[in-house]
Amino acid sequence: MKSTIEIFKYIVEEIHSTIGATVDNKNLPVTCAINIMDYDETGIYFSISKGMLFYEILKNKKYLSLTAANGKDIKDVVYINISGDVEEVNKSKRDLILKRNDYIKRIYPTEKSRMNLTIFKIVKGKGEWIDLRYNPIERYEFSFGGEKIEKKGYFITAKCLNCGRCREICPQGCIDVEKFDDINQSTINHINCINCGNCAEICPVEAILKRI
């Protein structure tokens, strides 16, 4: 399992280009290609031009969701989802990040042409790492900036009869059997769960519930 800062580093160095999403003043979805240009232990930094509508929306909404993906084959793919609060950084930080990303000069060749480029930072948020390179897959949540991780997905209650139907239908084999007070009960290993819902659908006593 990677630490949060290792995930940030992976996004910057191995992926870099992501798709960001937010909503406009009519609560309609808006997406934008976003380059993640830097990171530290407190968050990740990305560039936006002040001339873009997306910049105005971020200034107003101060919230962003993004998806980063890496890999040419589905068996080789890593997905990273992040959502959180954003803020624009000061000029000195902006200049330092642009200097570290020298490729930006190919698009904006002069200092004057870069005058409208700005840098935002995701300062508080949570995310999800999904790694399809493993069998079973590896999936876990992370947070930063003081955000708390909320438990998600399916869980098995004490109504479980340990009939084994959920284990037979699980595509990732992530349902195990544990003993509680001399009673065998199925449990879900969430690091491998893909939240398909098969287990809840087939349970004969509705012992499997989804956290909302």
C-alpha cells in the first residue's frame, strides 16, 4: 500500500496529465485537461490559464475532482481518483513550479506569454487508488489536509448464515470466513473489493449492506 505522498509522486512523475471535473453555476458538469505539476506532503499543484472558463469556476466553487490513469493495457492500468478543496497559490510559489516544469516553455515561450498562467493546489481531500496490475486487484482510499476517510462499499452483518454463495460469485475472491464467538461469518477484504454488488444481490437473507 502506497503512502499519500507516494501516490502524489506517482501522479506527477508517471501520469502528469489528468482530467478534472467540477460544476458550473447551473450545477452542470464541466471537465478540463489538467497537468499535475508538483506535489508535497500537503497536496498537489496544477496549472490553469486565467483566460479559461474552468479558472473562473474553480475560483468560485473552490472544489475539484480529478481522475488520473496510467497504462496502455487494461491489465496494466492504475486509476487514481481525487476530490478536494482548491486554492490559488501565491506568485512566488507559482513561479517556482513553472520553473520546475520547463516543458511549459514550448507552449508559452516567453515570460510575458505566461502572464495568465496560474497554479492551484488541492489542499484538502480524499482519494482512491485502484491498481489492476495485481490479481486480485488492489484498491484502497487515502486522505490529506485533515480530511477523514469515510468507510465505503459493502459489509456483511451478523445475519450472515455463512452459506458461501457470496464467495462463489465474487469476481476478485475477496470474501473470507472469520470466526466470531464460535460462529463462522463471511467478511469482505476491502482492499481487493471492486464494489460490484454481486454479493448483496445473491445473499438469501440480505445480510450484506452498502454504506451510503
